[in-house]
Amino acid sequence: MPYTLFKCCLLSLLGLCLCANLSQAQEVNAEIPGDKAQKADEIIQRYIQALGGHESLTQIHSLLIKGKSLGGEFSIKMPTQLVIKNPGKNKLEISVMNQKMVRATDGQISWGVNPFMGKGQPRQIPQFENDTRNNVFYTIGKNLIDYKERGFEAEYLGRISYKGHKAYHLRLKGELHEDEYYIDVKTFLLLMAKVDYSKSHFDNYKKVGNILFPHLIEGEEEDFRMEVEEVILNNQVADAEFEMPFAQFNDEENILLNHAIEEETFDIAEEEHSPEDIIAQYQQQVGSQPTLGQARAYE
């Protein structure tokens, strides 16, 4: 359940700052001219302007998001923190019953901690579950800002009604991915994003620095909902914060584990693997447990 956040996004209330954007949007709320591609691009440019502008958005290199989440098997609001850093790093922490659940990626290796399963030690998870394109930073901004540079084509599919709003329906299509977006006709803010297999609803935009940021996320998966309480732009965070910890193992096990991951001697696409599983599988392939000296030879 907690990882739904990476596949969803965040929302906020319409305050005075948004009212200025709203009045401007109402003045230009005529039928968008051009063919489907031209209409889509014009809507995306107005969306970027409504959020705060291309320059402000491209100056964001990291985010710290704090709030409360609700969903899945838990019926209580859970303290939640999401840290995102370019390129491709994110870490989600959710506190449940004095325990901390974690989902993270350093851009290459994705991992998680679930204290309610097994020993509660870090486990490697399939990389596709932590697809960078699904985190909030990319969903509300980067996916649309530089869609052409990333090889996507935009198409305007018409107007629809969505949760009481009139919205422009856009499709972004690339070689391997196809995404859909609903953008409010009046405010030009994002209402819904369907990125790959994940569909998210955004609301309650508030001013953070020079941009409008959603302070409510609702994901269809497991009825997930997050209420954002604080957003910090360009917070200082070390790369090590996103790396999978191996400190609970001895020197020999750490070396074997790292070597197994680097050599990809196990299939992480089929199921989750704990470090213990990885070490055991690797030992079966290389032979019996080596001495410390032999293990260091794998470095």
C-alpha cells in the first residue's frame, strides 16, 4: 500500500494565489485552436504557466513532502514523508503503530522495509515498482514540461467531465509508454494523471515558493489518500539517504550481497528478494561460504 504514493500525486486548496491564475484562465477559456497536437501543446504550456512557469519548475532539484496518509488495510492517518531528488532518487517513509515502512530507490536499486513481514530487514524490490516517472515530482511537472525532449507526442482528445470539473483530456505517447492527463479547463491545473499502470487524482493546490503544489493525492490503488502538510523545495539531502542499507550483515555477507546485485545473478522481476535470499542464491552459484579473504576477492 505505502508505495502507492510514488505512483500518485499531491493536491491543495484554491487560495488567493490561485485566484489570480483562475481569473486569467477564465479570460482565455475559449476553444483551443489548431490540430490535436497543437491543441495539446498549447494546453500543456498553459498548465506549466499556471503551476508557476517553466523557469521556476526547472529550478527544483529536490523535494521534501510531509503529511498524513490513509489507505489499504489501515484505517488510521499515518505520518508520511517523501523525499525526492534528481535524478531518479526517492524515499517514502510511513509510520504505522510505532513501526516505519520504507520504499526507496537510488536510481538503480529499489528496496523496501516492511516491519510486518519477516524480519523487517531491507528487501530489494522490482525496479518497475519504483519507476521514476510515477513520483509526484515527475507527474505534476517534468513528465509534461519536457515531453518532446523525452520522445513523447501529445494529443488532444477533447473535453470531459471529471469529479465535477470540466477538463481537457490529453494523451502522451512514447515508444514504450502511454500516459493520460486531465487538465482543468478553468484553472489549467492537473486533475488526474494516469502514468503507465497508476492513476492518481490531484486537488487542493497551494503556493510553495514560486509554484502551486497539490496538497491532496488520491490513488485508485487500495483507495490511497495523502493530505500534504508541508513541502520544502530544494532541501539538502545526501545520495546515501536513498541507498539500501546492508549494515546488519557481516563483511563476508555484505561483499557477497553487493557482488550478487551488481552481477544480477537473481531475477528481481518475479518476486521480492531479501538480502538473505540473495546471499543464499548467490552462494549456491559460487559454491560454499567463502572465507573473508575469498569474499573480498569478489569486490
